[in-house]
Amino acid sequence: MSHAIINGAIVPESEAKVLISDLSIQRGYGIFDYFRAREWEPVFLEDHLDRFYHSASVMRLTPDVDRSRLKQLLRELIEINGVPHAGVRITLTGGYSENGYTLATPNLLITLAPYHYDPAIFDKGIQLVKHDYQRQLPEVKTIDYLQAIYLQPYIREHHADDVLYHQNGSVRECPRANFWAVTENGDLITPADRILKGVTRKKILTMRDLRPQEAQLPLSSLVTAREAFITSTTKIVTPVLNIDGRPVGNGKPGPIAAEIYRRLLGMRGGHE
């Protein structure tokens, strides 16, 4: 039987419920973060908790557990579920609002599911289709994925795997991943702002010998880019082989993406 956590209490997942008055249901107001456990151990946990508490602060939500207690709860949940390789989601909602609009005491929900990554995904790569859109409060990992879900038919119609957001001629991000490109000049660039700054992205920025840059990435640069890839907790490093039907580089996974992928495996950021 799978277990979850509701406001500090470990319960069977079937009993993990919130009332319909919660602002997450009434107005889609809430935040979350997601990390992986590998061989029972949380991966990059401190970075994920930094982002979780930052998102909560920006959204004016105050968790009723401090960092130390939250870490204890996470480890207890991983242990009781008996899943060594898992994905763990921490959700903080707007709470039970009396009028369906005013913030209330947040509800903290923690869920866990088995995680499996297929290494063949790297060689297969993905195809993206561009879309002009800017997420609101982009620095916060909110539960608002309205646009991304709404665009699912659009993505299928263009025979793509996901959408790449852009605005005012500059690349932003994918709905669930950061975007990177190796330019015609060999520069490794990821968009600098108006995005959610991912934990995997943060780790890549420490690879100084590769000279990663946070900078504006013009849409026009994608036409001549040597390679492109996306990064996230679940996708790790996934090469982008095609954008809007046009091959990126030679249309195959590139050497920079392969090197970063190799290094992330050594940092516990890769698959099991």
C-alpha cells in the first residue's frame, strides 16, 4: 500500500485528500517541487528545498513545518513506501479559503511514486514546436500548467514532443524543462531570466570548463545552433533534434549534451 503525507501525518494514499474549498481547487493557487530519490537517498535535496521555500515566500504561503522537520518527513515517506528509486512531490496549497479567494492556512501534501528513466531517451531525443508565451511569476514553481496542457493538441498537430516558449524574439523555456543551445560560435547558453531556474540547470552552470552562460538567447540563433537540449530532474539531459520541423545541427545528439549527461550521472543526477 502506498502512503502519502497530509500536513505532517503519514496516511494511506487513498486517504490523502483535501476539501473542495482549497484554493488549489477553487483558483489553482499553490506551489510544488519535485525531486528524485536514488537508492533511498534524495538527490540534490537541499537545492530543491531552497527552491520550495523560495516559491512559498514569493506566493505568500507559510508551511507549518520547518526545513528540518520537512526533511525528516520526506525520509520517513521514502522508507515506509519501500521504493528505493522514487519521484517525490511536495505540494503547498492556498488553503481552505472561506470565500474561495482569500489566502488561508496552507495544506502540505507529499506524494511518492516509483521512478524509472530509460537511457535510450538520450539517443532518441525530442522534437519541439515554438509558441509565443510568457509564464506569469516564472521564477516560482507553481501548480499552474494551464497553457502547457491547453497546447497538447497543438503539439501533436505539429508532430512534436513538447513546446518551446519564447517572447519578444528570445527563447524562454519548455513547460517542464530548461532549454540550452550550443551556438554557431560554440557558446553554451541557457536563457538568463523570465524562467524557472531548475536544479539540474544550476548544476550545469558549475561546470566552468564548459563555459556555460546565462544570457539572452535569440530565436534566430536556433537556426544555426550546433546543438540544443533540455534539462530537468526527470529528463536529465535530453537532446533537441528538431524545432518546428527544422533539424538542430546535424539532427543528432551532440557532444556537449553527451558530456553533460555523463557528468550528471557522476553527480547522482542521472538515472539509477
